[in-house]
Amino acid sequence: MRTIRIATRASKLALVQAHMTEDMLRNLGWNTEIIEVSTRGDRNQTGALKVIGGKGLFVREVEEMLLNGQADIAVHSGKDLPYELMDGLLIAGVPEAASSNDCLVSCKNVRLEEIKDRPIVIGTASPRREVELSRLFPNARIELIRGNVDTRLKKLREGLYDATLLAKAGLDRLQPDLTDMDVRVLSTRECIPSACQGILAIECREEDREMVEVLRSISHKRSKARFTVERKMLSLLQADCSMAIGIYSKIEEDNSLELYGMFDGKHGDVKGNLEDYPSLCLELCKKLQAVSIETD
């Protein structure tokens, strides 16, 4: 039996997610090896995403490992994936999704509702979060913050920011010490998540049929459906990480679909059946009035 080589970003969260995937594969009897890859997004820890962003900021170097035959699969945070993969690659595995929610995190000694003598300072590097925070906290000052979860928590403790937004899935997976923090979980209506937030996407070469079948065996049906719907929206919107876009889909057991989104501060939603998701995505895009979409 071959050893499956797993390519991943070298961040702490990415490695946790790679080890989660490794555990699934080892439970199936496979040997595994993890290969750490440095991406452009990881190397630049100072610039705003909307400035240094674009397609594939956190994934291109990882995908190149697959195409060069240096790795067999790659583990991505679904929200980091551009809507177009490199030619010859596909997402074959989507395990059960974690929470899509964002969390507002602040130190316990900072009472956000009691700050009256100055604007609340909230740190984020995400254009989407910047727009949603400005709506939720119109008197706040939104400032750039970069770095991993531990770095951002350290900056809160140092008093550089009053609060920040972090993905609940990341906090759940990393389990950082939050005993001195207040954590408010925002609903997916209060703060519409990034498309595919909380979803792991496992990529391989299309021609590697053995890996395609292995990854399909660890996929979760409803999570894969959500992944497909939300990426359809990204494709229609021609979105990248420099744009303020949030997408969330809710799929019930009867295959009813509720889909809502935010584009540059404008919100919209649609409802229908999962099988009709292409037309529902198109309808939502038109409501958001983000781009001129061809229907042919």
C-alpha cells in the first residue's frame, strides 16, 4: 500500500486540519506523510488581504506540489480556495463541516458596551468582516490585524485592539486558552460567513483515480452539497479574497435550501430545493447586484 503524501500550509491551524485528515486516512489503513508548504499569504503577514490578495493567495504553492507529483493530496480550508482550481485538480473529499460562525473575541476586562469615551477598536484583515463589523458596530474603528489565532489573541491582551473576529471552527480545532476572554458567537445572519467557512476541502489530481475514490469515501454528503452550492456563488460573483463577500447555505434533511449572501454591504436571500441550486444562486447574485451575469 502506498504512503499518501499530504500537502498543507505550515500554519498551526492548517497542520491541525492536516492531522485530522491523516487520522481519517489511517483509520482506513493508509500510511501517511505530511508535507508543509509556505504560501504567499503566509509569507506576507503585514499587508491587508484586499491589497495583497487575489486568487489562490493561500493555496497556489500547495496545488503546485500536487501537479509536480511531490504530494498526493492537499488539505485546504474551504474558504481559502479560489473558485477555479488549477487544471488537472479536483476536490474529491469534503469531510463533515464544522461551525460556519464567526466569534467576536475580547478580553474580559474590556467591556465593549461600556466604552463611551472613544471608538471601539476592532481588528480584522478581512474585507467581508470589515463591512459586517461596520454594520454591527457603526461607531467602531476597524483596523488591520494579521497573524494566526495566537498572535491575534496576544495583540488583544496587549491592548492593541478591543476586539477581533475569529472563526469558531478555528477556535474549536485549536482549543486556545480563552479563560481571560469573552467570546460571543455571532449568528450566520448577524455576520454572514465566508463561503465554505468551517469546511475542509481535500484536493488531488483528477488522473489519480485511486486517491479520488479514497477521498470520496471520507466525504460527508450534506457538507459536500454546501461546498458545491457556496462555490457556485463564488464562481458567479467571480470572487476573490480581496472582495467583501459572504455566502451561507443551509440544507435540511428534506433537501430544502436556504441561501443568503452579502456583497459589499448589500444583503439578500433565496429559498428553494437543493436540486435547483444553480438557478437559486443566479437569483441571489442578481439580488446582490454584484456583477453582470450571463445566463446562456
